[in-house]
Amino acid sequence: MASTFTWLDYSEYERRKMLDVIELFGEKTTRDELGLGGIRDAFADLLFPGTSTVQTRAKYFLFVPWLYQSLEKKRTESAKVGLRGRKLEIELARQLELAGETDGVIGLVAKEKLQRLPSNIYWQGLSQWGIRTFAGSQEEYHRSLDLFYRRQRARRDSRHEHEGETADEDDLHNWHAGLPPASAAFPMGETLSLSREEAAYLRERLVTHCPQSLLAWLVREHVDVGDASYVWELEVELPATLRKQVAHGRNFSEVLHGAQLLYNLILAEQRDWSEKIEAYREELQEWGSLVSGRLDELQSWNRTEFWRIVYQSNPRVSSRARSFVQSWLDLIFVSPEAAANAAARPARQLVENREAQLKRGLARVRNERARELWNGAAGAAQLDLRWGSARRIAADILAGLEADDDA
């Protein structure tokens, strides 16, 4: 019997988090095999609110509301808005391709077979940035449009009857009133580059609605994000609070990467896959050198403060996830030789038990059939706390702020 996902008692936020996870199932290096996702997301949401791992470019924060505004202008019925919106989003991908865009075009390869549309990917972020004012899921928005049109018509009729009176129409906007207008030909002629006006608008939304975030600080201070692989590689002096958050995120990412590598090494050994065994042993040695080089700093890591930040950002992190992380840290720091500590039996047992705790009978370390499906890497990449997506979005906004709109 095929497995299915159902959405019972899930908030819209949780639902979209799960969709992001499903989207990543096919990416062998980014899967969350040891249940670290809740802690990862605690820092990612704190530092880069409104982003997700499957977002690509900043201009989709404008494309999506423009698309829906065009459908609202045509009074597209609730029953038809989903299908017509999909056609517009597929057409947008085609227009971007015609304009020569290749980097970050959603649907460039899949085209009409695209499963998850940009409107779905960016829906939650549009609310967090204060661009979407409709409070509800995408499906609820679609269902609400027929009533929305009737209320708009009734409000106009009322104004005609009471000429000169001012009516509060805040509840009759699904999108922020200050949204820059789309071109008359939208989506024809579109590119992924932001004009100065568009970039300034996105910066204003970020700074207004996510003022304490690192993403807002980067675009407010015009920080060159360059090609840093991790946010802690930026050569910039951060404000104290952000510096502390990034430091805790870095410690978590770097130290727990050893557990991710060990998990894959265990599978390689169980499969007797010599090439992978050698590769993961080398990676563990490199990881051990990195951690041992920061040993004094890591041993003085304020874990109480770390967990306070985690739970303030994501109260849903389980006690079992916390216990696993704490146990891993204790084992790794038992002596200065981090790589040797990770390869020892207690660390191996901890990792094996963690996967079994999460997957029960389907855990690869204890299920031969599941292990046969392992293709050599699962959740092996170091966690970047969503920096890859955030960096691209920040770079787009910063480039737009420097754009010559008259060119």
C-alpha cells in the first residue's frame, strides 16, 4: 500500500515545512536522517525569516502577488483561480526562459509537469515579510475570492450612496497597498533582476517586519554576501545579538556534522562499500581536525544559552532531539581527539539508536532492505541553516538597489 501524507491538526506553517522536507527527499545530501531539522530551522527562521530551502530568487516575492492581483482584477472565480494561476505560473517560467534567465527559474526543466508552484513555495514568506495581508492558507485564499469580490462591490455601492464618507478598506486588500505595480504586459518580458524601486520595496518590507533578523541587517547595511558557503564566513562585524546567534548556529552545524558523516560511514561499512568507507573516513578525519582546532572555544560553549535560543525560536523541538545532541556533544568532547571519539563504539551506538528511534523498523542501520536503497549519501552535507537560499535572495536585493533603472 502506498504511503500518503495527511494534514491533520497542522498549522499552515507546519504544513509548508513538511512540503519543504518532501521537496528535499530526492536530494541525497540534504535529508534529515538524524532528526536535526527542528534545531536547524530554529536558527534558519531566526536569521532568515520568510525563506525556505526551495526558494530560488527574490523577485518571486513580487511575481506571486502580481500574478494573483492580475487574477483578482479579472474577477477570476474561486473555482477557477487555481487552474488559471497555474497556467500563469507556467507561462512565467516560459517568459523567463525566453528572456535568457536560467539561474533560479522555477519550472525551467519541469515546465507543465511542475509539481510545486512558486506561489506555494513563497506563500508563507509573503506573509512574514508583510506583502501578503490575507491571513490564511493558499487554499483558503482561493476559496475566499468569490466573497471578496462581493464585498468589494458592496463597498463601492455603499460609497456611491454615502458620497463624501471615508470607508476603511484595509480588510478588502489581500496584498500590501505599497506593492510596486507589475508591468502592463506581465508576465511577458519579465526577468529575475530587480529594479531599484522593487529592491527598495523588498528591503523596506524586510526591515519593517523582520527587523531583528540577519537577513534584514544584511540588506539594510548593504553587506556584500559574496560567495561564502556559510554565513559565519562573512567578513563583517555583526551586532552583538546576531553575532551570538550565528556563533551558536555555527557550533551546532559544525559539531553535529560529525554525526551525519558517522551515520553514512556506518552504512558504508554495513554495505562493505570500500570506496565510500574510505571517503567517509577521510571526511571524518577532516571534520575531527576542524573541531579539534576549535576545541577550547567549543568546550566553553554556553549550551544553556544555545537551548534557550532554540526553544524561543522553535518550541516544537523534541526532548529526544535535545537528548541526542547533548549526548553527542558529551561524547565528542570527552578527549581532544574528536575524530577518534566519533569513531568509537559509544558514538556509533548513539547514532544507530537515534535513527532507530526515528524510523523504527525502517532504520537503515537495522533493516537490510532499507540499507540496499541507500545510494552512498544521505544527510551527509553540513547544515548551512538555509544560508544558500538567503544569500541568493539578499544578493538579488542588493544588486537591485544598485541598479540603474534608466539604463
